[in-house]
Amino acid sequence: MPHCVLEYSPQIKFKSDFKSFFKELHSYMVSTDHFEERSIKSRVRIADEVFMGDGDSSQSFVYLQISLLSGRPKEILKDLSSKALSILDSHLEKLSSDTYISVTVEIREMEATLHSKLE
């Protein structure tokens, strides 16, 4: 724990591969002293089929979900969300001005007592 899932529509392009994004995100998370590097797991899902708004194909999205065990102060979660959004934005190539892109970060807390794990 935590799990970071990056999902995006097919027309989204990164300035480098997505691993560079995750490396920077993980580094930031570890620097807060609230996460162990070896426990952070990240993955990518490209949403091959997307329907946004009225279905206009010039609309796209990037969604980062970070799932954590509950118990951290809300200020830590708020800072993580804000910094993750900034890091994500810095790794995205800008699309043409006639393209709408929604970039979102969601922090999800999972109840620690309901989480099971093999070690």
C-alpha cells in the first residue's frame, strides 16, 4: 500500500514514458516520510473506449487514483493530491487548444481493518 492507478484516454501523450512520472511521484511520496518506497505500487490503464460529455472525440481525460490505508492526517492527503496533480501536469504533453482535457487526482482511503495482505 499505497496503490497508484493512472488511467487515461488514448489521445493523451506523455513527455517521456509514464515510468518517469511514477518515479517522480514515488520519490515525492517517500520524501514526506509517510510512505515506504517498496510499498508503493503503480500501474497504468489506457481507456480504449471513452465517452465524455456529448461524445465529442476532442475530449480526453487523465485520472490518477491513489488508494491508501486510512489514518493519515487530512492535510497530508490534501498535500499529496495537490503535488500529484502538479507532477502529473508537468509530465503531460499539451494537446491542441481545441481539445478539452480533464486531469484529476483522487485520494482514496481504505479502512485499514478491512485490508488483508500476504507478506
